[in-house]
Amino acid sequence: MPESIGCMALGPAPRVLVGLASGLTWFDPLTERLERLAPIEADVPASRLNDGRCDRQGRLWVGSMHQAGAHGSLYRCEQGSPPRRMLTGITVPNTTAFSPDGRTMYFADSPTRCIRAFDLDPATGEIGVARVFATIEAGVPDGATVDADGGLWVACWDGWRVVRFLPDGKRDCEIIMPVPRPTCCAFGGPDLSTLYVTSARTGLDAETLQRAPLSGGVFALRPGVSGIAEPLFGAGVAA
């Protein structure tokens, strides 16, 4: 890729929508062709896109962060419309996920350690006032996903664990990982019952890498619940 990748969404096969540093770009893995869809803060040199995910109607929600210390934003992106800024004052956007019925959006500004929940109107994409959903005690919230029962699985950066929260915000369980920096969760496999967890190696000192040599690896877990198929961008249907 010509720029760093913050997130991606599935599109009509075989295309995927990639959140590059300066905006959204269609990528065809068969031809390796790139086609810019929409710039986002492309005129801000220190800005880049980070976490993002499609809601149940196929709208992509993606956050920006400013490496120079300024605040980023959360954008709602729809096919045929320019990106719309929905939240501002964000340092590190993460934990973007949606309840199975599409009526709740989860989101976190990682340094706050607080996961917020927003009422979401599935028809219009408008969100209500934020409320505190849960707080991460070990590490900070990074990427997340939701299972078919409505549980929110959160990767805890610098926390050595993945935590599951029930829809009411209560901590249900946690999985201790062999790496300090799990970065995101996603369900996959034929029946979506495998939880894949990515991790990061960047920034770890030699002593930590000696303790956690698998840092940077991808892990497959069987947590006993299944996930939900990801909606296609712009289609409002699951893949």
C-alpha cells in the first residue's frame, strides 16, 4: 500500500475498502488496482485514519488521529456521500463496534480507558448522547468486535488480555494472552466460532520481547460463542 492502513471493510467481491492514512480507497486484490473513494483530512500532514468498522447498514465509521498532538474525529462514511464528522476531540480512536440489532455503537478514545455507548438510529445513522459502558483497568481499549449474543470483545493494548463485556456493560470474562499488546478481535471460520486476535510488536523493548516472543503474532481462540458476519460497505447486507 502507498500509505499505512488503519482499517478495512468488505465490499462487493473481490474489492475491499481500505482506510489509508489520508482517506478511503478501493483495493482490488486480483488486479492490485487502487481507486480513491474519499479523502479524509488529506490536507493535514500529521493526520491519519485509525480504527474503523461498518455498522449493520453498511456505513463505515472511521476515526482519525493526529500524530502531532492535535485532536482527531470520528467520521460516518456512506456510499455516494462525503464523509460526515460525527465526533471531535479524539486522541486515539478505537473499539468501534455495533450491537447485533444495530441500535448501539461502541467507541473508545483509548487513553481515557473508557468505552462509551451511543444509541444509534439504524435508518438515519444519527447517534445519541454518549454514556459510559465500561472501563478498562489493565491496559487501554484497542480494537473490538461483537458476538451473536451481543457480547463486546475488546483487545487491551498493554494489558496482556482480551476482555468480554455483556450488553449491560458487566465484565463477563477475560482471556490472558501471551503478548502484552493485543490489537483487535474478529470472528472467522466456517461457523464464525473462531476468535482471531492480532497483536503488535512495535515499541516493545528487548526485555519484554524476551518475555513475549510471540508479539506481533495472530492467535486463534475458541471462546464458545460465535460472531456475526461483517456487513458489506454500502450494501447493508452481511458477507
